[in-house]
Amino acid sequence: MSTLVDDRDLASSLDCPVVEGRRLVQHVTPRTADVGGIPVNRVLPSRQRRLVGAWCFLDHAGPAVFKGDARGLRVGPHPHIGLQTFTWMIAGEVLHRDSLGNRQVIRPGQVNLMTAGRGISHTEESVSGETRLHAAQLWIALPEADRRTDPRFDHYPDLPSWEEQGVAFTLLTGEFAGRRAPTLAFSPLVGLDLASREASSLRLSLRQDFEYGVLPLEGELVIEGDRFAPNELAYLGRGRESVTLELSEGGRAILIGGEPLDEEILIWWNLVGHSKAEIAEAQRDWEAGSERFGRIPDYDGEPLMPPPLPWQA
């Protein structure tokens, strides 16, 4: 990530317009990026949509198959502040290592959650011999009051799951349909994976105080007659009691939502902050090799370095 993002650049309206009695859904188009040698569809942030609740970043990686000498995903040591990294693994296996000494393989159906707080660094690599990768990686902006919390890492191998109307549900974080995920959160959030074996239509109950987005990961998604291609985010806004989704056979989508985060959020490279000064300080510390971000001694490779700050620090 190498773009400064703030309130002045991006759409921030929480309410989709109503035309002839019908609430419209915003189409948010992805752009292609490269992460650790893997092409990804980057959906958030964009000039069309800044945040969905506290969710401030969304990459969809894969489905990818590695052939020949391809090593898969390989992301060298890099820092984070002011956020939680949230990885939902659908296919393949990835090894996480961080400066707290954690070493954890994430497998399909599991979530890795790293809380950066005041500062942490980590690496991500496909497990040796792995030939596939399919995952969604998101960032959650920490509220200002929690931005300097102690860094930590949590692994969630068991999440609430159930089936309804031919759709398999997995609750990734928050509460939904009377169920609660164990995932650590610092603001009201929800994350839900939906996978359909056959073409399905279902109605989901929503909280009116939350804003929501739905991203089709595989197959086409139809929302109240409006079609969305894979990797095209459907932003629902807030104020809805429910939404009707149509998933294609073998389709998959992820729903994210949360209470709107009424705070200024800045994103630069891998850093999330509430001011330019906060981000500039973290970048200087990383470039200087400060103990703030620790070390990952068993990684064979150089740390990643940010581009120059786009403003006078």
C-alpha cells in the first residue's frame, strides 16, 4: 500500500440514495495490486469508498494456483501501527511470523488476527510445497482511544458455522443470527462468509445502525435485481433492516459491516494513523531500525521499506 488516504479524498456518505422508493446500492470497482508476488484485487480503500465501519482495507487474493518454480506468497518483514490485520483463509496455507515471536500456519476455514497497536512487524509466506492460495485480507482501523494498545496476535481455528437455504455460513467476527464469534474487536463489527452449493436466494437481517458492504469472491451476486461481478463491492450503506442476496451455483461472498467510525483515518503504506505526524514518526522509526517494531530473526530476506512520505514531515 503506497497511497495516502484521508477524508478529503474519498467518498464518505453513509446513506445510499433512494430513487422511486428503491434504495440504490453503490458499485465499488476494484483495482489490481501485487502483494508478495501474488496479484490481488484491492477493493478498499478507493476513491469510491473509504471505510465500511472500521474496515479500512480489503484485498481479495486468488483463487491462485502456483505452477513450476513459483514460490507462492512471500511478503518480507514490514511494520504496522493503529490497525488489526484480519486474514480469512479459503484455500492454501500461509505461515505468519511476527516480532512478538509468534509463528502460526493459517489453514482454510481459519482467521488470523494481528493487533498492531503501537507497533509490530510480521512476515507472510506460503507454506513450502503449497500450490494454492485463496484468501481475503482486511484491515480494521483501531479507534483513536485504542491506537496505542499493546500489540498481540490471535489465531481462530474454530468459528461459528451453519447452513441455511443451501448456503454455508461462517461468522468471522461480531454477532449475527443469534451467534457470536470469539474474534477480538475494538469497535462494533461483523464479518460473514457465505458459500452456496447451488443457486440460492436468501434474506439477511441487518442492523440499522451499521453500514454494510458485500463482496462476491466467486460467482455473480445479485442484490435486489442489481448485478455485481466478482470483486465488485456492493456498498449497502446504513439504515437497512434487511437485504436480499442471490448467489450463483458455487458462489461465495463476504459481508462486512460495522458501526460507522466517526474519526479521521489516514492510511500510508502499511501504517494506519489518526494524524500525519503519527504516521511520519512510525515511518522514521521503521527506517531507523527502532526496537519499536522488533525483529523476525528466522526470516531469510530483507525488510520492506516504504516510499518517501508524500508530505513535509
